[in-house]
Amino acid sequence: MSQSYVGAVAVVWGTMSSRPCSRVACAKDAVATLTYVYADSMAVLGPLSGEHEPHSYDLCAVHAERLSAPQGWQIVRHSVFGELGYGA
């Protein structure tokens, strides 16, 4: 698995709100939002979006750190410096 930072990927930053992790049986608060870009075989993980998006997944810090992608896919991790939670 390689990590890449692609300038062509647009991420909308928002204020954090309290939402649960999307993983089954996880009651922790989400700190990151995961979106898949199927055309580019890419998983994009960034700070928690301001609002829930229908085609994305909110993850807690534990599940965000454990994220893996299928063989041949890239994981792009965006973080905001100084923000508490994932990526801090």
C-alpha cells in the first residue's frame, strides 16, 4: 500500500460535528470522512466533513488509522495541522 498526495482531488472542509463511526458495532465519534473515487482506484480520507454525505463513510480515529484498500488502489490521506483527532 502506498500513500499518495494528489493535488487534483478536491476535499470540502467543514466544521466537525458529532456523528458516529460508520463501521458496524462501533459507537465512537467519527473524526474522518472516507470517500472512494472508483474511476481512479483511490480511497480519499480527510477530516470529518461538515455534513454527512450519502456516498461517504465517517470513521473514528481507530478505523481511520487501520484503513486499507484493495490491491492496486491508492490511499490519499488529507489532514489539517493542529486539528484534534485523526491526523493530529
